[in-house]
Amino acid sequence: MKALVLFSGGLDSSVCLGMAVEKYGAGEVLALSVYYGQKHKKEMEASERVADFYGVKRLTLDLGEIFKNSDCTLLEGADREIPHEDYSEQLKETDGKPVNTYVPYRNGLFLSSAASIALSYGCEEIYYGAHADDAAGNAYPDTSSAFNKAISDAIYIGSGNALRVVAPFIDSPKAKVVEVGAKIGVPFELTWSCYEGGEKACGVCGTCRDRLKAFEANGLTDPVEYE
């Protein structure tokens, strides 16, 4: 294997998967989908569909136990509702602290776990889909350029200089993710981004709003159905 893709089944990670397959071929790419205690199974189901579309080997990892004491609204047992506002509005309410859909240090944990798995499979790269819109205003601090550099350096050093982290959109807006995905034929209709677990995407949670804006910025219509 050449590359492991940290793969949620959402738009961003699906574009990263498409990029890795385009570079190396399906037989050299491994998709890693992580269960972390999320309220619904839509992400995991989407990751299976997209992995099947590309014909890549898919692994799953259960890290739900780690987050059981978190009050993140995305997780099972949370007593707060998922916000239906733009991230900019949410950050006003948090006074600049991470929004309540931030899963504590999730990317750090996922990337560290992915590094061990990637090395075990002989991979040279880990792809993940962090982008600048998520990092803006400290909404999700583990998607920032500074965090990416720090953990990328740590993984490279800790792997004996054998493994690199590839975050192609770390300094780009989500609109760029859609632009690249459209060019390489990513099956957007198979992906799932919404924080709610309904039959259709809600269209009003933070990630739905960002996704819709990204398609609009490219003059495209999101093929996913919305409420």
C-alpha cells in the first residue's frame, strides 16, 4: 500500500480518497473509517458506499469509548441539540472557543491511530481533508495549519522519516475541495456531511451550510437531497 486515507465518507475525505486513487491506483490505497460515538450511522454508511465505488480496501476502527465523557453535541448521550447556525454565529456564542460540535482532539487521535495502521501496511502517506474554513475563528482548532504542521512533523519523526501527512486543502476554502472533486469525478451523491441523521440532509447545521456554499461558489448544485 502507498497511501492511507482518513475517511469519514464526507465530502472532504472523499475528495482526498479520489486524489489518492488517481495518484496511486485503487490497489495501493487504504481507507480508514473511524467510529467515535457519533449519534447516527450515516457517515459510516457513506464511507462504505464511496469506498466500494473506488474499489479500495476499507478498515474500520472503534474509538467511541475515548469520547464517552465528552459533551460534544455530535455524540450519543449529549444533552444539547446540534446548532443550526453558521460557524461564525456559533463562535460569537462561544467567545472564540471551539464550537460545541468539536470532538475533543479528534484529528490528533485519528491521525495518530492512522499512523500506526499506515506503517503496519507499509504506506508512505496519510491523506486527510482538513480545510481552512473549518479552522477559521478557532471553530475546530485541530484543522488549523499550525496543528497540521505540528502533528505532521511528529508523525514524520516518530515514523523514522517513513510516513508523511498530506493535507491538500489545509490552506484552502471548502469551495476548492468541491472544485477539485468535480474535476476528478468524485461521487458527491454518495457522500454524507450533515450532522443530523435524517433521511435527507438538514441543510441548516454548520457543515450543511458550508457544503451548500461551496457548491454554490463553483456554480454547481449539490446532488445530495436536503430537507
